[in-house]
Amino acid sequence: MKKLTSFLALVLSFALGESQISVPQPSPLAKINHKIGLTDFTVSYSRPSVKNRKIFGELVPYDQLWRTGANAATAIQFSDDTKFEGQFLRAGKYVLFTIPGNDSWTIVINKDTALWGIDGYKEENDALRFKVNTKQLPNKIETFTIDFNDLTNNSANLNLSWENTQVSVKIEVDVDSKVMEQIREKILQSKDVSATTYYQAARYYFDTNRDLNKALEWVNASLSKEEKYWVMTLKSRIEAGLEDYKSAISTATKAKELAIKDENPDYIRMNEKNIAEWKNKL
């Protein structure tokens, strides 16, 4: 009898399991992985939709803490120390809350990652709290959206958009010290340096307006290992930066010839444009 009861229980459990139906979630989970500079960011949140409702000021009340999405608190994680609206925050995982207002929102980054929603929230666990202004959008955003935009080498905006409202949080990361440390490690303290590494170091020095003579030394070291038209193009630009336009034109002419052989129209046009510009400076 006992065995029969267990068997019937197993059959019932299986039958119930088979009867479950998979249906779309009204506020599906989204996960964004993004790199800003050299720092990895991850945001996990749920995405509710407007569905003919009035959102801010009604469904999401003004001046009250919001979990910034649906179902669960929004989580944000970043691999390096970061600045949010100029305020420093250590690398790690946090939850992102907001307090929406008509003209501005309070952004709250909290350390209690065990929170499911706003229940149990304690202001004493806030890592950062600051205000950002709202922006009215001309077109309605039906589904709540978090994204990264306006990217530079060391910054981006984290945008929160829903209905006709958007707020943007300026994010800044440290790139320069990390790249300079790599240059010290891979070039200044190494005996075996690849052509690519020399090129990358020269390019970084050129792009960040550093010592162009050192950049020229490294780009020449790269070309001594292998001649590539994109490396030669960089060399011509460095020479022009040093106001050695005669050498820059000569180098750009060689770069153009190599680009023609490789059938790369972009570098052909780029070098032709540079040559014409520098000839006017002789």
C-alpha cells in the first residue's frame, strides 16, 4: 500500500509538471554587458511597458523610492573604481534605486545586494546618492529602457528612459593610468616587444598629446619589425605633429602605395587628404 501511495504521488507530480504552460513575462528580464574604456559594466533589470497607463506621477509616484524597473531591484556591477556624476565609488556590485520627481530624480546606489525590492531598504547602506535633471522626450518609450550612450574613451552616460522621460547619469572611468602602466610593463620593462605593442603605445601617445618624439621612436620600432600601411599612416601624422611636413608627406606617400596594393580605399583617401593638407604648409 505504501509503495502504491508513493507511485500515485509520483504520477500526480509528473502530471502537474506536464500541465505547466510557458507564457511571456509582462516585464521580461534584461541584462546589459558594456565596456566603458577598460572597465566592464553589467546592469540587470526588468522591463515593464506603459500599456496605456500614466507612468510617472501615478503608477510610479513622485518623491518615493522606486526599484527602477519591475519584479526586483535593478543590479549594477563594474570591474573598476568609477565616478558617477563626479562621485567616486569602489568597484563592485550594487543595487540601483531612484526617487523620480517632476524636474529631477534622486539616484541611489545601495550596497545591500540581497534586496529584492525596496522592502528592507536602509538609507545607511547607500554608497552614493545624488540628483540628476529630467529630460522630456518627444517620442514615447513604450518599454522601460536602461542603456549606455555618448561613449568616449573614458566616459559614458547611463540613460534611464520610459514614457516621455529620460534621466542620464555621467559615468567616468580611469583609463590613462592603466594604459600607462601597460606601456611601462610591456615596453619599458620588457626586452621582447612586438610590432603591435610598439604601434599601440605610439598611437596612445599621439592620441593623448604626449611626447611625440617618443611616439616617433616607437612607431619606427614597429615599422622595423613589419611594414603596415596603417602604422606608416600613424608615423606620417606624428611627423606632421612635429611640424616635419616634408617627412610626413614622404611617409604618407609610402603608406598610400601600400594601401593601394592592399586595396584599402579608406587609407588611400586618408593619405591623399593628409598629403594635400601638408603640402600647403611647406
